[in-house]
Amino acid sequence: MVSIALLPGDGIGGEVMAATVPVLDTLMQRHRLPLDYRVLPWPATEWHRQHGSMMPDDAIDQLLDYDALLLGALGDPGPLDQPDRYRLPDSVSLAPLLTLRKSLNLWACERPARYYPGVPRYLSDPRARELDMLVIRENSEGEYAGQGGRLRAGTEDEIATQLEVFTYAATERLIRHAFERARQRARERRDEKRVRAFSGPGGETRESQVCLITKRNAQAFWGDLYDRVFQQVATEYADVATHHELVDAAAMKFVQCPWRFDVVVASNLHGDILTDLAAVLAGGLGVAPSANINPADASVPALFEPTHGSAPDIAGRNLADPRATLFSLALLLEWLGQRSVATADTKNSNEKNRLFSSAGHQLHETLITDLAAGHPASGTDAVGRRIANALR
Ligand code: IPM
Ligand code: MN
């Protein structure tokens, strides 16, 4: 039996997760998924109110018992018009997100941004409909290393330091993973007869591309490390076009010509910022999924979550679009379908993989059809029921 944990979290997290449950139930029945799920009351601000911490001390040990995790949202629980609600500093309420990513060693964060007909389109250039990129964000170190401190805090002599840490090992595995994904995307596009063209070094055509993001003109130390590793790994992937953008220029080009990007690989903070931008170009946070994975070890439970936060402004009002969570669930099922965990019974495990893949695929296709039909993005519960019905 495969088991997954649903972590609703805070704010709209509870609502989008409640809308997801009937969808998951329907998929389990329809595809006879050998799957159990359990809804956990943590991490959450409410758990903190009752227990004094966002999650139990043995949270990571408990989570290791699952095959995959789906998180709703974390942060201010809202609603904003309840000024006396139990609130925590962001650094406390959001900390479990970073703890989970780091403690479970989920070192790659994948955020696909693809434009599907029917979503809000913020760019007027018709070519923006061709937007189809996968941003891979470093998820274990860099600007999020969490080292540093404050001296003479609260005074006018205060000094704050925030150390950035970049290692060869984490850089190499990330960039290699980006090239692997580029290859895989080219294969999938070939199967679907929608081959794309990117130009290689001598002007020749390649079917996929990896674009490296740095700020090497100002932050040369890690910029040069990323650059060197990128050049080195690229020599093993002559079939993949390569490109580099400075992060500020990348932000501009995401808006100006987003169709020129395929796989984008970026540091933790650069990836964080660029993925909010990519999300809005692909229809907004209401439909933007994400996956935190350890590409080298499928026995570690991967963590899937919408890119949005707890949205306290609309929390409790049945207004949140649950489709970002549903797209994340589709990624989770596809991930379960692709991972090959060593097992004695290979035949059975291939069959299992096929079931999860087809459930993930069906959910993904159903969501695209739902978007194209221009159905309302809320109420949250109604959207969940509508998708569940469409799956039956
Ligand atoms: C995200 C979020 C988090 C991040 C915050 C809430 C710590 O913005 O998942 O993109 O920066 O990683
Ligand atoms: Mn973010």
C-alpha cells in the first residue's frame, strides 16, 4: 500500500485541501489506487496555539513513514477581519516549509509554468500562449542557508549578517537534474508531436534548452561556481541547448519573450522570485503547482504544494481556487507513477506505477479541460466537486 499525508496547514490551506479530498477519493476508486491517505493537523498555527510549536518534535520521523506529502498552505491563518486571531511571525509560521524541504533533503523544487487556454492572460503578445517552462529551484542551500545573525539588535548600531552558502555538490546535482529534465521534456514533446526548437552554440537546432540564472556580474563567487559546473555538465548533454541570463534580465525576458524558455535552473532565492513571476504568466497563483523532490532518492517522501500562501485576505470565504492544489496532486500521482522503488515484486510495482501515472494524467487533463471551459475559479468546494464529477 502506498500512503500519503495531507497537510492542510493554515488559511485557505484547509479549504483547498477539503476541496481536494473528494477528487482524491474519486481517483482512488476509478483507478483502484493501492493508496491510503491521512489528514494531519500540523504544521499549523492552530497546532501552535494548542501545543506551543508548529508541529510535533518527531514530525520529520512521522512524515518519513509516508510515500508523499501534499501541503495546502502555511502562514497567517486569516481571515484578515479577525484582528484578534492567533498570529505568529512569518519566521515561525512558515518555518516548517523550510524545515521539511531541508530535513527531508528535498533538494530540487520544480515549478512548471505552462499556459493553458482559459486562464487569465496578462501578456498581450499572442506568443505568450506558448509559454511552457519548468523552473527548477535549488532547495537546500544558497540564500536560504539560514546562517548569520544580528548584533546589537533593535539599536541604531545593529548589524545583520545573512550568509549565502553554495556548494559544488549541491550545484552539480541540481544542474545535472535540469539537463535530465530537459531531455525528458524533449522526449515527451516528440511523443506528443509538439517539438520545439532552440538554437545551439553554432546556430544548429536543439529540441530542448536549459537556461542558467545567476547574478554573476555582482555576485561573482557563486556565479562563477554555477557557471563552471554548468559548462562542465553541459558537455555531457550535447543534445540540449544552453543559455545564461542574469536574474534581472531574466525577469524582464520572462515578460518580454517567455516562449524562449524551456528548463530554467536557478538558486533558491532567484528561483523563488522567478517562480511567482512565471506563475502569474501562466494564469496566476490559483493554478500554479510545485514539487519538492529528491531526484536521487525516491524513497524519501516528496512534498507537493501549491505555490500560493495562506491568503489570509480571502481565507474562510470559500473563494480560493483549489486548482493549484489539484495540479500539485496530479504532479504527486505522476511522481508516484514514475519512481522506481526497489522491490522484490517488480511486476506488481510496474502495475502500481501505471495506475498512479494514469490517475495523475487523468487529473491533469481534466483540469486543463476545466480551465478551457472557463468555469468559475470559486467557490472552493464547488470547484472540487466539479472536478471530482468530471473524473467519474
Ligand atoms: C515559496 C514561499 C516560501 C519560500 C516562503 C513562504 C518561505 O515563498 O514556497 O515559494 O520562499 O520558499
Ligand atoms: Mn515564493
